[in-house]
Amino acid sequence: MNNEGKSEKVPLTGMTKSEFEQLCVDFDEPEFRGRQLFHWVYVQKERDIQEMDNLPKIFREALTKKYRVPSLELAELSTSPSRKTTKYLFKISTGEKIESVLMEDGGRITVCLSTQVGCALGCTFCATAKMGFQKNLTEGEIVDQFLQLQIASKHRISNVVFMGMGEPFLNYDRVIKAAELLNHSDGIHLGAGKITISTAGVVPKIIRFADEGWKFKLA
């Protein structure tokens, strides 16, 4: 696949509704176009700007010059013998690879999402610790894992756990923004109680999480 010029474009995944609205204003388009974009990215899960056919063609062409939808490129996938667990290996724009997992258990579909490349905590039971910490993922790279797994799944994802590569609370702001995007009632609309942040115990961030009153689960 020829990815020339791809990394220079800004991904749309990870943008909030208000950020989409401002983006459209910057292109001299009305704010409601931002709500349409939000719907295309998070509800329709459209990967090609040119297919967003309720947007003016000239606007789509202008967007395509500077923006792209996906944040990640699928590098590899493997499925367990039972076919109930599928691991996805994604490559981010800077070349590093991260892992996501989709698990089926009866009617329940759970995905585990990475939040960092590597991890700084060094937990002896965790293979990721051997990599050391390399970088935090953006909210777009976190949410795009969900979007790509949902597109691949035959059923609606019912639960999300932030427990792939990395310690979520060492990338606190971006993880919370990703969780908000997953929960947004005009977008993916996954219930707050269906979103779990799994932490090894970063106490200052646990206290902050409680003080801010988030309804997402902790594990």
C-alpha cells in the first residue's frame, strides 16, 4: 500500500462535536456541517471523506487535501481457535504498533483498547512492560481502535475496557476524552457503565477521577 503523504494529513477521529463545528467554520461552512461530520465519523463510521454525500462536493475536496478519517492502519490480525477472541495489531502514523482485542462471550462483545505504546510501570506480569514507555496515544488513536473493531464485528460492541498496552491513567486527559467520545449520546453512545478504565493504581489520578465525578467504571 502506498502511504505517501498520508501521515501529513490530520485524522478526524478524536475530534469532538464542537471541534468539528469549528473546523467547518474555518472552512467557511455553517456549524451544522460539523454535526454532520461528527455523525459520519462516529455513527456511520465512514472512512472516506468523499463518501460523505450530504456534504458539498467542494467542501469534501477541500477537507480531503488536509484531513483523513482513520488514525490507524491495520497491520495484522489473529483469531483464537474458538474464534471468540481476535487480536488486532495496528500501526500508528509514526510507525509504532499497538494491540487491540475483541472478545465474544454469548451476546456480549468486549474490546480492550491500548492507551500507550509501551508502558513505564514495569509490572512483572505484563509483557508490555518489557518494551518500556515509548509514547502516549492520542484520543483519536484510542477511539479509532474501537471504530475499526466495530466495523469488523458482526455485532454491536457492548463493553469497552481500557486495558491494552499502557497504563491509562498515565495518559489521563486523552483517555478521558476518548471515553467521552465513546459515551457521547449523538455519537457512539456507549453507556458510561459499559466503559471501564483498568489501572494498576495511579493514586493521584484515581483521586482526580473521583473528584471530577466521572461515571465510567474503574478496575
